[in-house]
Amino acid sequence: MPQVHLDEETVARLDSLREEDEDYDEIITELINIYEAEELTLFRTGDEV
């Protein structure tokens, strides 16, 4: 597993997104899934034009 170093501002932003006992892996996975879903939506929308 690669190591990722985050600055204090990024950690603070992640902390503000945390729900209850959610760990950073869960938050990052959720953010990646949202990003991929939005990218797919934008890609499909672009094909229809």
C-alpha cells in the first residue's frame, strides 16, 4: 500500500467529513467513488451532444 502524506489543511478537511467512527480509508474510498461516478456521468453526457 503506498503511503500518502497530507498537509494539516487536508487532514482538517477530511476530519470535517468524518461521520462517527469512520476512518480515513472509508472517506477516501467514498470520495473516489463520487469522483468516478461524476466523471462517468460527464463522459456519458458529452457523448449525447
